[in-house]
Amino acid sequence: MDRKTTKKAIHIILMILIVVVIVSGLGITYYRSIEYITGGLLDKTLSFQLHTLLFLPFLLVLLVHLFFSWLWPKKRSR
């Protein structure tokens, strides 16, 4: 896997994790609304479990994303 493909995969994974963490966080706070929107699929208990379990993977992918941005910055065109 080359650098560009790896960076793109990390970006996509991070975006998916951000969306799931936000939705699960809203599912903890506004559980009735999120349960209605998801058709009962995401209740308060499942939201809390998802939010708790995704903390370390989210942090790891975020750190990898930051490390790649620091290691291989975008090249400026002149």
C-alpha cells in the first residue's frame, strides 16, 4: 500500500468513527429522539456501549491521522 492510499484509508476510517461517536453520544443524551430516528435500533444502552467501546479505536486512528499529517505534510505548489 502506498502513502496516498494509506492516508485516504485513515481519513475514511476516521470520518466513519467520528460520525458513529457523535451519533452514539447523542443517543446517550437524546435517547428518545435517536431511538425514534433509528427505528429502535440504537437505544440508550447500546449507545453507551458503543460510545465506550469506540473511545480507544477513535483515539488510535486520530493519533495515526495526526502522525501521518506531521510525517508527510502536503507539498506546497509554487
